[in-house]
Amino acid sequence: MTEIQRLDTTDADYRERLDGLLAWESVSDDRVQQTVAEIIREVRARGDAALIDYTARFDRWSPAAAADLEIPRARLATAWERIPAAQREALEQAAARIRAYAEHQRVESWSFEEADGTLLGQQVTPLDRAGLYVPGGKAAYPSSVLMNAIPAKVAGVAELIMVVPTPDGELNELVLAAAYVAGVDRAFAIGGAQAVAALAYGTESVPPVDKVVGPGNIYVATAKRAVFGQVGIDMVAGPSEILVVCDGHTDPDWIAMDLFSQAEHDEDAQSILVSWDRDFLDRVAASIERLLPTMERAEIIATALRARGALIAARDLDDAIAVANQIAPEHLELSLADPQAVVGRIRHAGAIFMGRYTAEALGDYCAGPNHVLPTSRTARFSSPLGVYDFQKRSSLIMASAAGAATLSRTASVLARGEGLTAHARSAEYRGEDAAE
Amino acid sequence: MTEIQRLDTTDADYRERLDGLLAWESVSDDRVQQTVAEIIREVRARGDAALIDYTARFDRWSPAAAADLEIPRARLATAWERIPAAQREALEQAAARIRAYAEHQRVESWSFEEADGTLLGQQVTPLDRAGLYVPGGKAAYPSSVLMNAIPAKVAGVAELIMVVPTPDGELNELVLAAAYVAGVDRAFAIGGAQAVAALAYGTESVPPVDKVVGPGNIYVATAKRAVFGQVGIDMVAGPSEILVVCDGHTDPDWIAMDLFSQAEHDEDAQSILVSWDRDFLDRVAASIERLLPTMERAEIIATALRARGALIAARDLDDAIAVANQIAPEHLELSLADPQAVVGRIRHAGAIFMGRYTAEALGDYCAGPNHVLPTSRTARFSSPLGVYDFQKRSSLIMASAAGAATLSRTASVLARGEGLTAHARSAEYRGEDAAE
């Protein structure tokens, strides 16, 4: 019997139990903090030599020279040629759709002129150089390479640097092929906190970037937090989550498999279903029972469902929506007859999968929207990774003579109110001259 | 003699000296880290009681009850009535212009339908609740209240909570008046790390917010870094900076005053002028000499110019632009005859002030664009505070039956390539059904 928790929004202890389920704090203990701080210090002080040492120690292979740290672009092309045609085609199709969607996200410069001739606006520019961290080993996902790299290239980032650890020197062909089709400019076979430090500060071989994105283990996450400010970073991700809201008319096997698809990521992943049809919750529970033994990753799924999964009985649709807004899930499936009637009431979610045909898995790979999404309730204040994360804005102000005369009066009053007289006089110079 | 450094881009040690000038790392030492960690723990554990204790200890006044921590909205209105009419008018004009500019920044939802009926897009929503930190004491700037609060309200944030320490129980009328006109919903007389903790986690009196913005001292900055993830935060700001690029035809007194207006903020502020007209650099140096003794904050200005200021001789306009892109300044003045011919080549700057009439001070108060800008070269990857910082996006995906059939094939190949078979089967269910 798979023990997945059953909650009911009308239970007295409902909120307490839900909070318990959602609770997640990623803690880097002092040991991790100190290790990371030392690695960053070493990479800043010794550059490539430190990268070679750490690669030998953590990835168990010894680069003969610093040049060996780089994976040449030609090697990416080789991987592209080597993988089966079906995978090449799938990567190509996914890349094309992710690119087409990303094109809609590009932020454009804008400006307007006021009646007195003063111009105001914002100039939007891409980052010069971005760094993409790709995990090695079991969490090496080619789809993540596409999702992180393509928005950067669409934004116009001139140089995109990928780092990927190669434990025991082993390269992942599918990851390299994804880097090839996504347009990664340079790749380095380094990982861990040392790779993040190299991207942030640069070494003789690795050029310093302006922003580091991509998932990683606790050392990588801690290093990203530490270099934030020196470079930009994306969100530090928690475990992946899905919340399915269902009216009870979707095939329960489909919903069970959607819950599995989240739970199979790792033991901490979270799968929750909410419905006001209690019989349907029972049918999904039965599907879980029946299908679980057929799954390749049954043990991971069972652990995740037991530890962090739930079937929640709500009073009605409104109540289910309230649950969704409370959870602010990374992935939200609205498996409903008319999801478009409901979506406008969703206040917080990373991505919303609407209708019975839209399995989250379609979005994970190839629907177009990014699969790098805010986790752990951070959808309350943050957004999917997008082209906008690789662009930045500069405000534009060009005062006409008449505009300066008007503005300088207001600025002068406020500056003097704050005791900043150089501000006041700097403004007044322009006002007096313009008024002459 | 005011010793402001003179650099020349053709000098052999130019780059080294420039790097030395720009170097800035804000370091929270272990003692600050531990103090902040303890304050956050206490506020989480004891709520209002901890706020009352810390307020007594750090701000030297004792709230009789938790209710006294709140500054009622009526008190903000009283401040608005109390300040001189000229200040009320200036605040009103500044607020109107900041609001009008911000309206241009609102990000809108978008979606499109593909040929097979699949819908893709992004739904944009405001944050539910935002927290605004306003420093007390010497750095209490009403203009900062406007600049932080107005974009939040334009974004549609339902509840905006301001916190402001009141050392010795003293309220700053101009700050309260600015909060009134900017539409702050609730205000609390608390500050320091305890105020940040209260906003992030909530107490009996202070509601938890989704994002904390606004400047503060090292304790506030350290607390913001610590609660990042639980809530969103804006950038942690370094000292303020200006870079003026001038062709030599602006009144040197104006340029000197612009450099002063930055330097008067504090001893760490940075003022740099670059020009290819060496005589002009000498004339500005002479203006600095002559004007400095007339300044109210002469000592702060002199210290800042000596420690971190510079006059840089460039070869020509192109060289000056390269200097600007290298420095990636918070404020960039293009004091040139035709700044619009040049602005497209500026890759990194927080705000660009174009033409001889556009003193930075105009932008600081009332031109419209935000004065909360990326400092310390972070304009390489970040943007001025704006409406977009108080909005977030949810991706939208609604696959048609035909769309699901196509997408499920690609998703299945990639999911199996990554060993995630629940993903594959979840996609395949939809594909098979749609194909029937």
C-alpha cells in the first residue's frame, strides 16, 4: 500500500498539515559554507591551477594542461553527429519550439517625448557574456541545456559559456549535442563550486561572465549565493513540485502518471492532487497502487509520494483555486473542462498546464515555455527563466531647456529638504540657464 | 588643493589604477552575520515581543504595546498636512512624474495560438504584498520612498507595507508625507534586521510580504541576503557613483557640481569625469577648487573625491565610451552636443542622462525614471527598480488534441533519453488518445 497522505480542507488541522508538507528550507551547513569559501578564494588566487587541482580531487581525472579543461566546439559537433537520429530530431524540434516561444519574450527599448521636448525611456541591451552550469552524473539533463541556453542566445548574449563536470572524465554525448544545437559558444569540463568561481571571476582559460544560471547541488547553490553581486544569478531552486487541480473527469491513470512524473525526479519532489470529487481521489489512489509497480523508478516515486505527496479533498472549485494560490506551485495542471475560465484567478504559479491534454511532461521538454521555474512558493515573487533574464535596462533621460527649467524647481525643493545642496545647486544651474 | 586623481587611458598602469578605484566589496563580517542570524531567529520565534525588545535596545524607545509599533495611516495624513506647501507641491509633482513614467513599464500578459490550436503565452500578475525598508536618521530620504513605493502601486500590489526605524521615537515628517502621497498602505516604526525579519516571516502585527525592497545599512543588507528565497529582494546596493562623459563644451562649474552631487552622499561615493579635452579637465579641476569651500557638505565631498574620484583623459570619444562600458556606472551623464548619436553604443549603465541640461539631480528627484539603480558594475546584468520588479509571470500552455499528439512524440524521445519514463508515459497517454 502506497501511503500517500489524504487531506481535507475542512479538517481542523488542514492548514497545519499542509504547511508541514510544504515546509522546505535548504540549509548549507557551516562546513559547506567554509568549503565553498575556500574554493572561491583558491580559484581567485590561483586560477587554472586551482581548477586542475579540484578537478583531480572531485572529478577524479587529471587535466594534463589548462587547455584540456576546454571542450572544443568541434567536440560538441561530434556529439551531435554521434547521437541517434531520433534524438537529434527530437532535440532539433524542441530547440525550435523553445526558440519560437522565447522570441515573444524579448523586451524592447522604448521612449517617449513630452510636450516640452524632454525625452524619457529605457534602452534594453543583452548581457555581454553568460555562464551556464550543467550538472554531471545522474542529474545531467540535455533538456536543461536547451532551456537555459536558448533564451540567452535569443536575448543576444554575445558569448555563452557552459561548464559541466565530467566525473572520471566521462562526457555525456546527449548533453554535448544539446549544447551544440542550442548555440553554446564555449564549454569547459569543470563543475562544482570551482566552476561557479571560475565563471564569476575568470581564470587564465575561463572568461569571466556577467551572470551564472543553471541548477546544481548544494555546493553549486552555495557558491552561486556567494558570488551574487559580483555576477547575477538565477533563483536557487528547491525540489521540483506539481499541483494538479482536477474536476474528476480526467482518466485517473493519466493523473497518477502526472504525479509520478514529478515524483520520479528525486525523493524530495512533491506531487499533490486537489479535487472536490472524493470518489475521483479514490480512483487516482487506486491507479497509483496499480501503476507504481510498473515504473522503472518505483522506489524513488514511492518515497517521494510518501514523504511529500498528498491527495487533497476541497469543497469546490473555488476552494481548489484557493489551495493553488496558497501553494503557489512550480507546476500547476488545471485538468478541467474549461481551464480558460479559471486561469485568470490563479495568482501564483510557475507554469500553468491547461486542459486534459496538457501533461506537464510536454512542457518539460518541448511545448516552448521554459522548464526552469520558481519552486518552494517563490512563484509568489518570481518568474520562469526567460529572455528577459539575459537583458537589462538603462533608463534614458534627456531634458530640454524648458524641461530642465521646470524639473529643476521641483528637484531643488526636494534636495534642500533632504539637506543635499550640491544636488540642489546642480539642478539650479540648469534651471537658471534655461530660464534666461 | 583637492587631490582628485588624474588618469590617462594611454598610461601603462591605467587599467590597474582604474581597477583600484572601482574596487568595492561590501563585507559583512562574522559578527554581523551572527547578530543578524540571531535577530531573525528571535523574530521568527517570538514575533512582536522580539520587535519590542530590539526597538528598545537599538532605537532607544519602548513601545508600550505591539499596537504602538504601527504608524497609523491617519498619522501619515497628518504629516502631509504639516509640511510646508512648497514641499507638498514638490512631492506631488515628483510623484505624478514617477507614476507617469512607471505606467510605461507595466508588463502585460500575452498569448498566441498555433496552427493546431495549441495555446502558449504568459500571464502577468502583481505581487500580493510588498515591504519597503526606509532608513531612519541621516539617510532618510523622502525621494526614496516615492521611488520604491510608486512602481509597486503601479504594478497593482494590493498591500504595500513600509518599515522605518524611529531612533529615540522621532518621526521624520517628510518621509511620512512621502509615504502618504505614494500610497503606502501600512507603516511600522521598526528598523534594522528585525524589521526585515518581520516582513519576511510576519509577526502577530506585521503581515508577511512577498518581496522586500529598499536601502539600508550593513545589518539590513545582511538580513535581506539571509531572507532571500523566503521572500524576493531587490539588489543589495553599494556606494553611489556617477561617470560624466563630456566633450569639453559644458560649463565646467556645472560638471564640478554634478561630481559634488554624487560625492556629497557619503565618503565612499564615486565621482569620475572622462573627456578627451585635457584643458577642460584642468578647468573642471579649477572649478572644484573654487566651488568646494562654498559647499555645505565640503568635508564629505573632499574625502569622497580624494578617495574614489578621478578625472580621466581619454584619446577620443570612442575611447571615452569604452571607459563608460568598462565602468558600467550607476549614473552616466553624456554631456555632449549630440548624445543621441552615442547612446546606442552604451552597453552598461543604470541610468543615462543625456545632454548638457540633464543634471543627474533632476533624475534623482523628479524626471520620472527610478533612482534605485544598479551600483558597483552590476549594471552589467541588472536594471533600475521598476514596475516589472513587482510583477511576475506564469507560463501558459494549453495543448490541443493535435498538438498533444505531436508534442508527445518529441517529449517521449527526450524523456527516455534522460531515463525519466514516467515523464515519457505521461506524455504518451495524451498522444495515444489524441491519435485515436
